[in-house]
Amino acid sequence: MKIADVLPLYPDRLWTLAKQVGVTHAVSRLPLHENGETSFEYEDLLALKQRFENFGFKLEVWSQYLFHQ
């Protein structure tokens, strides 16, 4: 069983809490450009994936339509 949570794009107290309660996988929105538009650039996607992995989460689902930022 995979325990996942919808998490914001950057580490915050929710990431820490999710880790403490055993969340191992993450759902996140796609990364954003500086102007706030969704980015589909490979480098941005890779950076987001690595950010989650560095914190100990596997980024399992990416969505353009999540409201959590």
C-alpha cells in the first residue's frame, strides 16, 4: 500500500508533518514559471521531482489542476 498526500511545491511544515505520519509518496501540481504559469519544461519537472526525493518522498502524481500551492 502506498501512503500519499497532496503536498505544496516547496518543503514546509506540511511536508514535515506528512513525513512524521508515514507518508512516502506525494501528489503535487506541476511547477510554475516566475509569471505563475504552469511549466512543462524538463528542467523544472526534474527539479521538482528531485526536491521531493531529497526530502524522502516519491513524487507519484503530477497534476495541473490542484489548488494546493
